[in-house]
Amino acid sequence: MNIAEYKLDLFREIDKLPEDSLIEVKKLITQLKSKPSAVITTAQAEQLNIGREFMQEYHETFNT
């Protein structure tokens, strides 16, 4: 099943729900949109930045 088929299937299921359930679905969607997919700390972000800089230097050194 590709993403378009999956979305269509979800829309069909939502269409069958009673009105009060639609309100709950809307609340769930709002929660999902506001929830970050990944949360990292400042220290983790700094480590990622150091790793990226190292890989750039490595690439420049050995691939020239």
C-alpha cells in the first residue's frame, strides 16, 4: 500500500465516524502536529555539529 492509498483508507474510516468522534480525531491531529518528531538536547546538537564538521574535514582531506 502506498502513501496515497493509505491516506485514502484513513479518509474513508474517518468518514464513517460519528460527529463526536470527529471532534476527537481533530484533537488528536492537533496534538500530533504540535508534538516534535525528535527532541534533542543542546549538548546532543553540539555533538552532531562536531561530528558533521569532522566528516566535512575528513571528506576534504581524503577526497581531493
